Amino acid sequence: MKKNLLIVSVLLISTLLQAQNTGKNAATAIPYDQAVMKAHEDTLIKMFNNIRTQPKEEDRFNACYKFVPELVKALKEPGSFYYPFDSLKGVSIVKPEDDSFRIFTWMVVKGNADNIKTISYKYFGAIQINNPEKLELIPLDDKSLTLIAPEDKVLSSDEWYGALYYGTHTYTYGGTTYYLLFGWDGNTSMSDKKIADLLYFQEGKARFGAPVFEVLSPITNTKSTKHRLVLEFKEGSSITLNFNKEENKIVYDFLAPEDETAAKIAGAAFSYVPDGTYQGMELNPNTGMWEARPLVLKGVSMDAPPRPAPVLDKKKTQTGNFMPPKNKKDKKSKTPKRPRP
């Protein structure tokens, strides 16, 4: 009798341990088919290389239009939301802390590689919602080249201010979850831009921008309220724009004209360079405003996020290469002292 009880006990313990192990494996198992997703990624890598290397603008865009449905096909696979696509260089993928969505962004070079002055960029993007039942994808249509006063507008996914996103920060105000997005825009051969935008969802639709950014003018030193922060600066300069967790603030380089001549030219943001000080914005929990905080220095990383460095010549047109940031300032740049607030 005791022998039978011992056998039953051993079998019961074995069954329980097996059930626990199965539960652990189920909890830690990846939700996608690795081989299937890797095959999709390999195909996408080959197709994206055509976007980066075709010498003619028409061919680059045609390659992009073929790339898009292939990406959608890959994202329709079960569990695709958790596949990192980390070998797909040139496509930026950012995801907020709450894991509710992720954003794909990439760019296509416009213009003629024989004349660098003609170069500009068209951005493409899509928001993949974290829905295990089906693919929910919000396409983003870049209108940045035709938007007038984008700093003063709420934009939809159909009139997106295009950029390559490199960072995000999540916060809640008034019962709504907001997502700060930080992006890079190659702009022109003379200047680059960095953007701090705001994303939120209303009735399942993406909305960008809100009048919550208190911006300090580098010229007049006055404050104004904007829907997004757009920093334009001299091509080749490296600036910081991101959310700094130690400061609990948006932190960015303060920009100033590189010399007295440039300071007198209206709209000469292409000549602006970092002046060695930092500007901050801190969330006011009572108003939802990101209020200006000048001369933020503590805890600021001197390394800006990587910026794509497109290489253009007659033999090769290449975009989307993420290069290490340049830490050295332009030695020829002589910036006037920044006025104190």
C-alpha cells in the first residue's frame, strides 16, 4: 500500500513539475516564427538596398514603392510586432515604454546626385499598433516639404511632418497618454533639422502636435508657444535633442548664428551652430505645458543621437546609414555670447 502511495506521489510531483516548466516555456517563448520572419527580413534588406543605391531618383522611389507592400506582408505574420528587424539598416524603429505601438520610418533621397544643391528628402513611415489578433497599421504621408508654419499646426497621419525617429518618451496628462517623438530631418545640402513632436490617439486616429512647447527664440530671447519644436542648424553640426531622464526634461543645444554677419540675415538658420549651452523644457503637471528652462547643464550627455549620413556621388547614392555623431564643433565657427534670460 505504501509502495503504491509512493509511486502515485512521484507521478504527481513529476506531472506538476512538467506543468510548471511548460508554463515557463510558454511565457518565455517568442510569439513569432523565427525562420519565417528572418526570411521576410532578408528580402526586405535586399529591397531596401535598392532604395539606398539607385543613382536615379525615379528608380529610388520605384524601389521604395515595391518595398512598402513587402513590409506590410511581413507585418501580417503572427507575432510580428515583437520581431526586431534589427538587421534592416536604414529603417528606424522606435517603441514607447508601454509597448502599445511602434513606428517605422525611413527616407528616400530626392534630387540629382550630380548636383548636391538639389538634394532633399522624402520620408516614409507607418505606425504598427500592438494587436495580436490582426495587423493594425497607420501609414504616414510626409508633407513636410509643403507645410506652411508646421510649428503652429496639429497634423494628421495624412499630413505628417516627416523625420527619422530616434527616441521617444511617454507621459500622461488629463487622462490622455502622450508620446514625445524625437526625429532627424536631412532638410537640404545647407542645413539639417531635429524635431520634437507630440503623438497621441483620438478615436483610433493618430494626431501630431499640440500647443504645449514653450520655445525660447535664439534671436530675441523671447518665449512663444509651439505645436512642435523644430531646430534648424548648419549642415555637419551635431546637436542634442532628446528626453534626459536624469534632468526629467527635454534637453537640447541652444543654437546661435555662427558669426555676426549671419546674425543680421533673416531666416539664416542654415548658419546656426551650438553655442555651448543647453536649453531645457520641463513638464508642468498642472497645465500640461513643456515650459522653457534655460541653461540646463547638469547630467547632459555631450553625445547627440546618431544621425543618418547620406553619401551622394555620381557612382553611388546612399541613404540611411547611421553614423556615430561628430563631437567636435566647427573650429571656424565663432558664435556670439548667448543673451541671458
